[in-house]
Amino acid sequence: MAERSGAGTAQDLDRVLANLRALSDDIESCAVLSGDGDLISSSHEPGAERERVGAILAALVNLAERVARESGKGHISQLRIDTGGGHLLMVRLDGGGVLAATTGQDARVGLVLYDMRNSRGEVEKVLAEGSDE
Amino acid sequence: MKKLLRGLFLLGAIAGAVYAVRGYLQGRPPATENVHIIFDDGSVRSMASNTTEGQEFTDIARKLVEVGL
């Protein structure tokens, strides 16, 4: 559920993520983190748990960007982590935000990432429209 | 000569077995690469979970997989 309920952005973002989940049934949860580190859309209701998830996700993005810097690369484009109990997948958006998703251990990760990359443009478009308002 | 080679072979086998048993008893996870980062220039960096850097990523990711996003 998106946080900025006043603007059309929130509903549009929820719709894009709902489409993504419908397209890829291996996705258990997904979220969008802005370039400022704010959790714009999440399956968690606003509250402490949502803030915690946003902070953890932001920490992961920072860690990945640190690795990119230390490796002499510009930015990360994609991140895939197998935790043993499931996968965490992340695709970078224009402006430094990320589209992230979790899946079960037996998910078709390549296919999920393909669907996430396809949805990336739509998420970026919604975010750009939101920032124009 | 033959005896010496047999002795060396036996010694190698015993050392290998000791190493394997020690790893099993210490519960060391197998060195599989489970963190994959693709950079915007298309290059890829993979890390194993038994490295310090890889462990950092998997620890954070595990929390997110458990609670959901």
C-alpha cells in the first residue's frame, strides 16, 4: 500500500505493483524505495513495521552502492540475494530509487527479475508524474 | 618407492578426511556464491555467503525475506 494517498501517484504505484504481482506469482512481497530512502509503496500498513522495513531496505541499498563505489563502478543496476529461505531481488530506478521484491526459495528468479525490469519503466513514469505535481 | 607412494597417498587421504570432518563439525556452510550484483556498465560481482561482505548482504536480506516488504 502506497503512503502518499493524496496524490494520484500512490494509487498508480499500487496499481503497477499489483500488476507486477499478478504477472509474477512467485513474488511474495514488493516495494518501492525512493532515492531519498523513503518507502513509497509497501505491503505493510503505515506504522513502526513499515518504517523498520524501509530502514532495512535503505541500509541494503547503501551497502550495495558502497560496493559499487569501492569497485570503481557508477551504480548498481540489479541485486540478487539467495538467503537460503528465499530471495531478495532489487532493480535500480532512475533517480536512485529501487524496486524490490521477495520470493520463496524455489522461485523462478530469472523470470521474476525479467518482470521487474519490464515494470521498472512504468514505476519510473509514475514517480516522475508524482514529482511534477 | 611403491611403498613410499602408497604412504603419501594414505597420508593425503587422511588429511582430506580430517579437513572434511572438521568443516562438517564446525557447521561451516558450503562456499556458494549467493549475492550477485550487476552494475550499470553490465559487469557482475558475486560474493559467497561465507565472506564478510557476502554475510552482510545475506543478513540484511534475510530479515526482509522474513518480514516481507
